[in-house]
Amino acid sequence: MPELPEVETTTRALRKEVVGLKIINVWTDLNTKDKRKTDTVANLKYFKFFRKKVLGKKILSAERRAKNILIHLSENMTILIHLKMTGYLFYSKDKKVKYSHVVFTLSNKYFLVFSDLRKFGKITLLDTKLANQSTHLKYLGPEPLAKNFNLSKFKSVLFKKPNGKIKTVLLDQSILAGIGNIYSDEILWDSGIHPERKVSKIKPEEFNKLFHSIKKILYSGIKFGGDSMSDYLNLYGLPGNFQNHHNAYRRTGEECRKQGCSGVIIRKIINNRSAHFCSKHQK
């Protein structure tokens, strides 16, 4: 699933390419009558409502909230897009993209295409002023890269689950927004903390290291254009490069790359999620 760096990479490109354009048409082939998706474009009835609302609207801005892309439109409307497992957005003059399921026709004769192999993605419409209070966003924790997110706030949010294993807590979107399996493994490897360590057992100096590792690794993910070990492609259909800089994730059985460490990377299932970590320096 695309995580914070992948979603941020896509959002930055959207700001560059689509702000100022109008939505001329919207198409989908999803047309499900699944009652669990009554408020997404995958539902035929909702799609008709969505299409009518967004046609002719101008794209004013784009931002990221956790793993969600928010495209703000004129008349106080916001399109929320969650890429889920295999989704990505593609900006092109050609709307024929593999696994395309939603296509926005833009006023410059380009298309914004939502491609999603497994069809788990979510596209819905929110009131811009009330977006953060919606059921889609209100449960989310703070943004780890926000300017006002400091060490003190970091400690306070993690201690909402003092007995939780740090790997699991980092993945909890209600605690901290945007971190997933790949980056949690890399963050814990960088900070030298075992993924099964309880939050309450992390020492003050380790909290400081963990806090800085979060920012360092997430910024690195953005710098390399995201991680494309799975399905992620950027707005131009190109893969990111962070997968070539892993120190832990999916390196099972390989030597640890930490200088002076004799450990190997092992994989373990923790609370139904895989964790990759060093057998020696992560304690």
C-alpha cells in the first residue's frame, strides 16, 4: 500500500499539473451496488451524484492527509482519494491506462486516471470546510512531518498505547498518520529498536533517536520518489527509487548493512503484520 512518501510524491505532482484546471467529465467502469461502498464512486448511484457535483468545477489546490489525497475544488468541494493497496494516479494525454477505473477529463485535454488492479481504492466527495471532521479523516493522528510535531508531542501520542509493540503502534493511523509496513521497518532499523519492544520500555534517549529516524526516513522516501517494490507508480507512470535503499524491508536472510554489525535481517509476523529487522543491533 502506498504510504506517506508515495502519497506526498503524487500530491506534489498534482499541485504542479492540475491546479487551475477544470473537470470537464468523469467516467468509471466500477458501477458496483455494494452497500459497503455507498459513499464512493464505486457505487453507481453515488457516482452519478459525484459526477454531477464536480463537472465544471475548478481545481484550486491539492494536499495530503495521512495516506489520503485531497483535491480541493471551487464551491467548497474536496475530492478525497485513497490509493489503498494497488492504486495510483496517472496524468496523461492518453486515457488508456492499464487497470484504469476512474477517468477525469480536464480542461487542458489531459486526463487524470485512477488505475487500481485490485479495485480497493476509494474516491469520494467532501465538504471542504468539514473534511477533517468526516468519517474518512477524523480518526487520524498527527502528521509526523508537520512543523509543529515535536519530540514532546511524539512521546505523548505513542504513550496512548504504552503496552503496545512499537511496530504495531507506528502502524496505527489513529496514533501517527501515514506510516506503513515499509517505512516502519526502515525507521526501527535506523533507530536500533526491536519491533516488539513495548512503548513503555523505550528509553528517553531512544525516543529521541526514533523521533529523528521517522523524519529522516520519511524525507528520504520522498526524496527518492517513493517506493515501487509493489505497484506504486507516480503521476507520470514512473516508479520510485526508495526500494533500492532498503536496509530492512524484504531483506530476509541478508547481512545487516549497519557498520560494524554482524547481524542478519530476519522476518517475523507481529500482530498479523510482517516485520523485518536485524538480529543483533535492534534491541
